[in-house]
Amino acid sequence: MNNAISNNPNYDMPDDSFFNFYFLIHKNRIFTTKIALKVGEITTALLNMKAEDMKKIYDLTVSFARFADNNMAMKNEQTMTEFVDRIIEIEQIAVTLPPYCYVNIDLKKEKQRAEIMKTKAFYGRLYDMTSEEFAEYERYKKLFSGYGIGLYIIACCIAEMSDEYFTRLKKRDESNYAIAWGAFNEYSTLSSELMASVPYYEKARVRETMDVNIGVSGMIDPDDKDKTWVVDTCEFHNAQSVIQYDFFRGMQHGRAPFRCHHCGRFFLATDSYKTFYCNEKSPENPNRTCRQIGAKNKHKEKAENNPIIQTYHKARNKYYQQKFRGSISDADYDKILHYLETMRDKAIRGKSDENGNLITYKTLEQLFEKHTLYKTLNIGGEQ
């Protein structure tokens, strides 16, 4: 494998694998053997993953963790074959998703490494807890019991941090992002809710201490061969740590993900300019961007402390998490989002309901309650 980084053939990095993969970091730029990125882009890609992709990798991880905990007391050909086959299934999907899609992982080589565990010469040594084989087995068990669960937990936390805390900031910079992050840690109940509802939460190993080895090296400037940089060399050992590192490094450089108030996709805010709309094509009007449409409809926007807007954001975030978990389909979520936006706009414009009563944020709280909303939209029974 040619491990020269993008646009810089004079620097070689080790081979990437699921257990060890490498980034070079210079200020707000990330270089892998595959691509050059700006900090924050990996996090934004995670938040914009398709709901079905997140659900699949989450379900596979939970299933693997359950199997590894309950079926591996006897380590024989049958159990080790299923253990390895489950790992290979997860790997094949993982390389298509952030962050692994940004590095050069040789799936054929990874499969060969995993399939060694099917041999009697390997699993016959697993009862010796001091053996190299046991250490390798534990590495696989640890990594793949937490991978999809960790991505889901991190995505939920960053989405709420953005929706409920970053959007209230008057200025978007490192200092204010740090304050908002602190407020999330102090006031948000999401972590406790996820801890109570997510199976094998503890295996995700989502914590502020990341699993990464950091060193320093020199690197030729890809844009100017006469210049040389001092760069951080980062060796990551799991996907969760990459997302956390990318997210917090982005905050240091004034870059953070925000949800577009028009299409619902996340975009990366790159300076202190305060916009709530992405610059991608609008889903319903490809000839215009969401930002253009947002500017046209700006008169509909109210102050951020408006309880109507707050009620809307709270409901949207709740149902977005349900979609992320796969509890509701993309079609049902789109129906819910359209209803939330319609009722929000009616409340902002001072409209009345069918009985002539003014629609207030209290009205919205009742209408957006799960049982009432599902009944109104004919979505079915309680999920």
C-alpha cells in the first residue's frame, strides 16, 4: 500500500487498521493517507448519516456485544466462527461510514487477521489469559462491542449540544463554544437518559479521555513545497475517539456543526457569522440553497428565547433521536417535521386553532406530546 498522504508523497504513515489508524493534524487541517479535511467535517458527516445506516451498525454492535457476553464461555470452533463472522459483517459496513471511510483500511487483510481466530491453534490458547491470543481476542471483543453504540451516543450528545446550547450563542467562537459545552455537561439530562436506555452503554467507552497517541513530526506544506510544518501525529484506536477529537478540535478553531433550520441537515459553521441555514441545495427546490430560502423567509424567524421556538426545537430534537434509533421511519419523521414546522409557524404568526383559541407555546407543548402527535398524524400506536 502506498501510504503517502494526499498531495504530499514525501511523508509516509503506517498502514491503517481498525485498531490503529493515523491522522496528521496541522491547525484546522487533517490529513490521512486517503484525504485532506478540515476539522469538524468528520463530526458533521456522522450527524448526517442516514438513519438506516446508524440503526444497522447500532443493532449489529448490540447483537455482537450480547453474543460476546452470553455465548463465549466455551471457546470452540462453532462459537469462534460466529464470533469472527459477526466481526467481519460489522467491518464491511464500518469502512463505508465515518470515520473509517476517511482512512485506507485493507478489508482483505483485516478479514485474514480476524479469521485466524477460527483456528484451533488460536482458540485453544484462549484459556491462558496471559497468552498473545487471549489479548488479541479481548481487543476484538472490546472494540466491536462498543463501536456502533459509541457512535450513536456521541451523535445524540453532539446533536443536542448543537440544537439546545450552540444555537443560543450570540457569537460563535472557541470561548463561547466552551461555555456552551460546560452548560451541556451541567444541565443536560441526555447522558443519564442514554445510560438508562442504551444496551451495553458502558462498552461504548465515551468519555473525555480519548484513546489516542499523539506525537509530533515534520511535514511538507501540501500547498507550498518550500515550507515545512510541525504537525501532530495522531494514532487512534477506535472510531469514538476520532469523532470526539475532531469535534473538540473544531471548537478550538471556531468550527462546530449546526442543524439547518430549513432542511434539517447539519452543516459546519466556520466563522462567527451567525447563520442557521446550510449552503446546500434545498430538497424541495434544487435551484436555490437553504441559505437563500432562509434569507427570504427571515421575517418568520423570532428571537432565540421565544418559547415557541424553544418548544419546537425540543420536540424536533426528541423525534430526531427516535429516527436516529430507528424507532420511527424516515417517512414518519418527515411527516412529523412538517407538522412541527407548520404549527410553529402558525404560533409565530398568531393564528388560532379550529376552536378559535390562540395557538401559544403551551398549545404546542400539548400538540407535540408523543401520544397526541401520533394520533393526529395517524402514525400508529406507541413506539
